[in-house]
Amino acid sequence: MPKSLTTKSLERDGVRLSRGRILLLTLAIYVSLAFVLSLLAIKPAFYGLSTILGTTILGTTVMGTTILGTTVLGSTLLGTTSLVQVYSEALLMGQLALSLIAIWMLVYLELSDPAYGKTRRLIEEIRKSWLPLSVMLILLFVLIVFFRISAILG
Amino acid sequence: MDFSQFSRFPSGLMVAASAIIGVSTISYFILNALFGYAFELLLFSNVVFTVTGLLMLFISGLRGSLVLDALYFVVVLALVEEVLLNSSLAWYGLALALLGFVLLPLAGIVLADKDDRVRIVFEVCGLLFATRIVFSPFPISLLESAVFLPAIYTLIMSGVIVYLWFSRIPLGKIGFSKGSIRLSFQVLAGISVGAILGLVEYIILRPKPIEIGSSAISNVLYLVVTMMVFVGLTEELLFRGLLQSHLVDLMPKWQAVHITSLIFGLLHTGWLNPMEIVFAYSAGIVTGYLFIKTSGLTTPVVAHGFGNIVLYMITQWL
């Protein structure tokens, strides 16, 4: 049985780290490294890494450039549309949908708050399950607002 | 076929993997001859890949309950979402990802019937779809930036951390452990496997070199940190650490590795290369196997990260 990082603690060199601290430390490392890498990166044309959409849609993937040229891959189905146009529209719609869902989740969390009185078990379970989702959506919503304001000011 | 062998690990996994790789590769060449490099090639190749994968699960006995049927649905949802997201109907793909993100945890609650293992599996599936929506807030101009990749993976990791914070899943369960063998052996195994994976992926993709920094050193530094920490750790934590480790509680090990790898493969559709999907599935099988054998995330993360480093290093220097 491996000596694992159990629910409560990690023991390393005599130092015990709580579970929460390990998670916060991981997040801090990610944020710090992302910042350092942003200082290193001066050229934009980076593309095609792994699974993230943005890296493949605007960059030039193997099939997308060498064989299909710059047309949208789905052009055989829907006629010719600009790649950037397709994803610009998708992002706009995505931002709208994401914002609405984030607001809806906030409302749900408020209405299902146990402080208002006893609620049904299903409602409680949904609240528990949606809580981390809500935090993520609110984080994304804040970013949407930030970039919107930046665009207006810039 | 001797079905009694089919339920064992890793023989069942080898049979299923051989079938899916064989069928998908043959169909790829046939479809390529029929359509050339067009959207139809991607669409039909993905369908053949998914159907073969699900068929292997079905004939091996993974059926009979709503929970298992719902897992088939998750794989099909991933197929449809990815194909749409990489077509001119991208918005519909994004909408499906959003729906998966919000509704799969609900499905988990309904299907779980007080079984936390089922609930966690569907919540994690929802998290996988979250990786498709995290780029939404960014303006399209920023998606071209080199900063985008670390930023997006930091967002994904934030989501995972928030989820882990609330769900109280033991960190040992998801692979944050020293593993069952010596750490140096784990790293060595990861590097060896990663080198082979990177070489094979290079043959399939032949990507352009990465040129984002002011010097060769900054390029290499960017590559190593991005691939090992951002890509390797985040993806392995999501797929092997969270999904596979909880699927193992619901079904035989090989089926858990197989389903995880199917979804992992499908989420590589963005490369627009059907053989990359088959490759990602195979890589998922290998890292999934290593995760089980070493009882930790170290080897899978090193293999994944080093594989990607080799892929771009070859491109850089050839």
C-alpha cells in the first residue's frame, strides 16, 4: 500500500501539510508559472497544443492548413465561412449563455439556502453538487466582464 | 472468442485496444480514399472510433443498469460535442459542452441513489466538459497568444481545485501519492514511455516548431513547463486521477481505463486528424495502465509531459 496523501494530511520531511494547503499550493504554483511564462512569451504564433480549442482553431493544424487551406473544416457542409468569424460568434453566444447560467446558479444557491428553512433532500443535493460549478462559472463571468471593460476602455 | 479472458486486466484491455486501433486505422484509410481530407473524414472516423469502442464494452458485458447506459451517453455526447465544436457549427458544440457541464452532475444525483461513487463519476464528466467552455471569456485576439495556454490550464486547474475542495475526495485516491514503487523508477518509466509516445505522435502530427520566446532557452523553458505542469499534470489529474480512479469503483479495471481513454481520445478532435484521436486513445490506455500499476500520478504525468516535449523538440531540431 503506497504512503499516500490522505484526506487529512501529507507528511513530507517531517512537515505536515493539510489537504486544503496542498490544493492552494498547487493553485499558487499554476498562477505563478503562468505569470512567469507570460513574461517569457513575446511571439504570438503558437498553435496546436493538445486539446484546447483555442490553440487549434486559430492556429494552423496539420490538416487545416496543408490540405484544406484556410477554410473552415465544416465548409463542406455549410458553405464557406471564415474561421475567425465562426468562432467569434460562438464565443459571443458562449459568453451570453455562460453569464445567464452563472446568474441562474447564483439565484438557485440563494433560494435553496438552508437558512431560509428546511428544503427537500433533492434540492439540497443539487445545491451541494452545483456549488463548485457556480464558483467556476462566476470566475468565468468575472473574466468576461473584465475583458469587456478592457475592450471598452482600450 | 474466449469471453472469460475478456474480463481480466490487462488482457481484456489489450483485446479492446487492439480492436479499436485496428478497426479505426483500417476505416481511416478507407474513408480517406473515399473523401480525402474533408470534414466527412473526421466525422465518420470519429463515429467508427466511438462505435467500436462502445461495442467492445457492450459485448464484454458492460450493460444492464441505468448508470452504465448513462456512461455510454456521456461518450456519445463527447463525440457530438467535439465534432460540432470543430465544425462551422462551433456554437452548438459549445452549447452542448455547457449543457454537459451543468446537467451531468444532475444526472449523477438522479442515478446515484445515495451512491457517492456514481455521483462523483458524473460530476467529473461534467468537469471534463468544462474544459471546453473555459476559453469562452477570452477575446478572440487573445486566443492566438502564447500566454493563452498556461492561462487556460490555470483556469481548468482552478476548477478542479474548487471541485476537490468541496467534494472532499481523498487526494491519495486521485493519485497524489508516492506510488507503489520507487520514485526514481516511476520517473524513469515515465520518461521511457513518453519518449516513445512523443516519437509516434510526431509521425502522426508533424507540428510546426514552437517559437514564442526571445531565445532558444526561453523556448525550451516554455515548452518544458507548459507540457509537464500545465498539460501533463492537469490532463492526467482530470482523466486518470479523477475519472478513471472513480470508474474503477463501478466496473472492471480494464473497462474503466477503456472508457476514460475513449473520452480522452475524443477530446483530441481539435487536432482535426483522425489518427491523432486513435493515438490519444492508445496513449490514454498506456497512462491509465501505468496509473493503476504505480498507484500514483507521477508516471502518467511524466509520460504525458515528456511525450509532448519530445514531440516539439523533434520538430524544433529536425
